[in-house]
Amino acid sequence: MALKATIFKADLQIADMDRGYYAQHALTLARHPSETDERMMVRLLAFALNASETLLFGRGLGTEDEADIWAKDLTGAIQCWIDVGQPEPRDLRKACGRSAQVILYSFGGRVTDLWWQANADLLRRQNNLAVWKLDNYTGGTLGDLVQRNMALQCTIQDAQAWLTDGTRTVEVTPVRLL
């Protein structure tokens, strides 16, 4: 019998001073059995960093040809494709062909560095791809904020993000690789 996804609810308040975006989102996150708390929270942070009224979570890890997060226009065309982790370069190239903009948030310390060294030359050819590294956390890790029902605030200013649950705050400074 296959394991089922664990459902998490997040009430996320976003104050993005860099983009002038201020909103509250009631989100449902499904964590695949093979997904870590850290990866799920990186997905949540990626949502906050790119939040809009049309941004939605994809169906998850077990679904091929679907982004972790994406935005589509009224015709169903993909406007923004967002993934987290270290995907195969061919999958990113395919996403670049399907979407106007592709954003990758990679995390994992040394694993990210090795992945980037092995794939940077291939990925630099994609004009609509942005790659960010999310490894320099201060105040703990994103996984420390996980609860089944979360009330979170995310403040973004000067290319830094602070994600807090009211008692713990994790500061993230994304580093642009591409």
C-alpha cells in the first residue's frame, strides 16, 4: 500500500517591500512521503518570494511535467514555472520551453554547489531561467517552523526574507547563481 501525502495548512501573510506586494494567502501544502520538512518549507518560501494572485502549488513530487509552483494565464499558458531542489537539466530546459519564466530555488549546502558546478554551462543557455541558492539561513532552519497548522509572516526587503511564526524567525538571503 502506498503512503499518502501529509496535509499542512498555512496562513501566510506576505509583506514584500521590494515588489510592493502585500497579501494574505490561505494555503494547503501536501508533503509527499519522500519530501522533507525543509523542502516543503522551501516551496512555501518560494511561493512567498514570487507571490501573486495567480500563483498555485503543483500536485507535488510524484507528478512529472508539473512545476512545484506555477502561474497560468486565462488561456492555460504557463507564465511562471517554479521548482525547488536540484532537478535534471533536461527537465529545466523542457520547463523553459513551456513557460515564459522559470525560477529554481536550490538548497542543500554542498549538494547545491556540486549540482551547480556540474550543470551551470548547460543551464546558462536558457534565457528565461533564474537560479537561486538558499543555503545561508540565520536563526535556525526553515524546517524548524513546520506545524500541521501554521500562521506565518514573511517579510521581504532588500533581497532578504524573514519567515516567522511569531516565536521563531528564520532569515534567508537568496544568492542568485543565474
